[in-house]
Amino acid sequence: MANANHQVWVLGAGQLGAMMRHAGMPLAIEVYPVPLDSDTIPAVPPNAVVTPEIEHWPQTPANQALANHPNFMNAHVFDRLADRLTQKQLIDHLNLATAPWCNVTTESTADNLFALLGDRVLLKRRRGGYDGRGQHWLKQPHATTIPDAWIGEGIAEAAIDFNEELSLVGVRDRNGQHYFYPLTLNLHTDGILTASLAPLARLTPLQAQAECMLGALLDELDYIGVMAMECFRVGDKLLINELAPRVHNSGHWTQAGTACSQFESHLRAVTGLPLAPPKTRGLTAMVNLVGIDRNNQWLAIPEAALYWYGKEVRPGRKVGHINLCGTDPEQVSKALEDLKPLLPEHYDAIIQWAQTQIAAGRQ
Ligand code: ATP
Ligand code: MG
């Protein structure tokens, strides 16, 4: 049995907690994910560490017991980042670039949002939105009013005509040292992440800019562990879209593509183990499995590493992902081609996107 300070209890027991548990095994870090709806107060030893897999949770006795544990890591951070209003205020406070925004209050009208933010305005729920849920577009000339449900509950953002979406996953240890994975290129389909690629040589010139932004945030928050920063690239400038104080879907490629995944990095950081600069193993494509049934034929593709979450399949629900890693990008492109007939037809565009990006990187 590992020493109790190598016990990590996770608030939440979805796929992120499960993947942390998996990542803890080689290091004999015992990871105990606790379902958000648990009605049993967990018996967490005093010197164990607690970390959430999600930034907001129902205020049940079990969740409160976890969140009030003396070793609940980054306890002061979640309220601040789980609310888009205070998250945006933090980003502004550090003078970091982000999509122009304002708070939606009883004083707000559609006209003054358009005047401030332009003809297309995206309302976002302050709390609880994910996978593009919790968004509402106001577009001139059709929208004339802000729906009541958004007053006091949302922020408004200018529509960004971005070139592409990137994310940076970083980790900060107990001594304040940062480590960053290479920037990830992400494809979102209907607000849901569907594919990621990393590393890509053409993104290297943006790496320092991204590290500087996320590094400033990690330091300001005196944060320990993994945090993800989602960005829009507009020309050679990055704008922060949002922050996730946890392991993140756009970092799943690190399971196959690096020697130490984002899950292991997070565990090492929160338990005080040494970290090392991430080493990549080649190019990795991550394809999210969204609302589709499992097909064991995926496993016949030599590059394919399948993570199946064991959840009930529902439309729009992330039920697994496949990592395809290769030292030769051509090999990854070929593996994607092999995967294509094993996925529903609407994945053709996603595979095509990934293959086009890979081909562009080879020119
Ligand atoms: P997640 O599942 O990552 O938590 P989310 O639903 O919380 O997502 P965002 O990441 O803010 O919300 O938005 C989801 C997607 O919507 C973005 O990845 C992007 O494609 C699009 N989007 C968000 N904000 C803007 C914007 N200001 N302009 C244009 N598109 C946007
Ligand atoms: Mg997002």
C-alpha cells in the first residue's frame, strides 16, 4: 500500500478521474474518484490530497467534505475560474488578450451589446456550460432582446473570426516551476471538441506567447497541477477563450504522444513528485468518440490506443477517444484513413481536417 500522501482523491468520477487513476498505477499513487452524487462521506486520510476533475460541483455533504479537506489543492481557484465573469476579470487584470466581453446585467440591452461588441454577440452562461451548451447567439438584425434567462447569469462576448483554435496544457509544481506541453491544434464541431493534433512545427513560433500567458495565470493563482488554456489564433496573436483548472480533453493526446501524460503530470504535481519537461514521441492525432457505439475493429489499427469511458451512449456525449501516434506523420495520416470506414460518415470531415493539417505540415 502506498504511503497515504500518495493517495489522491478526486471530486468527480467521470472519465477524467478514471484516466487519473490509470495514470497513477505505475507510480503506486492510489487514486480514488468519488462520484458527484455520492451520498457517503468519503473517509479521506488527513495527509491524502484532493483534486477535482470538474470546476463546479453540487453542494452535497460528500462533495463539501472533499472540498473542505485541508489538502484540497488550489481550493481558492475554483470559484474564481468556474464563473466566467471572474475568470474574464482575472484575464483582464493580468492584461492578457481575450475575446472582448462584458457582463450581462439588468442594464444590458441587445443594442448596447451590439454597440460594444459588434454585430454578432455570443452569450455564455457564467457557470456550468460545457461542450458548447450554455451558449446563445445574438445576431444583428434578428435579435432585438436579450432573453430573460441570461440577465445576471451570463457574459457577452464578441464573435471572434479566428483562424483556428489552439490550446496549451501546462503544469506548475509546488516550487512554482512550470512545464508546458506543445500547443495543441483543436477542431470543434458544433461546440464540441472532435479532434486534436500535436505537436505541429508550424505552431512552434506561438509557443512562447502561449506559455507566457498561461505561466502568468498559474503564478497569479499560485496554482499547483495541470491547467488548460483554450485560445483562438487570430493571425500571430492568441486570444484566451477560456481556462480549465484541471486535466483537459485537448490534452488527451499526451497519453500516447508523450512520456508523461497530462494525467501523470497532474498527479506528480499535486503529490509533490518531480516533473520533467515533456518529451514527445511523434505526432499524435486524438479523435473524440461523440455519441457513437463502440467498434472493436478500431483496435485492429496498429497505432490506435482506445480509451472507452464505459458510459451510456447518447447523442452529443463524449463516450471515448482514440489516440493515433506515429514518428512519421504519414503513418498517422494512414491510420486516420484506416479509421475512416470504422466511424460514422459525419466523421469524414473530421478525419479530412486532420489529414489536411498533417499534409500542410509536411510541405
Ligand atoms: P468546453 O466544452 O470547452 O468547456 P464550453 O461550452 O464551455 O466548451 P467555450 O469553449 O467557451 O464553451 O466555447 C465552445 C466553442 O464555441 C469554442 O471552442 C469555439 O469554437 C466557439 N466559441 C466560443 N466563444 C466564441 C467566440 N467569442 N467567437 C466565436 N466562436 C466562439
Ligand atoms: Mg471550451
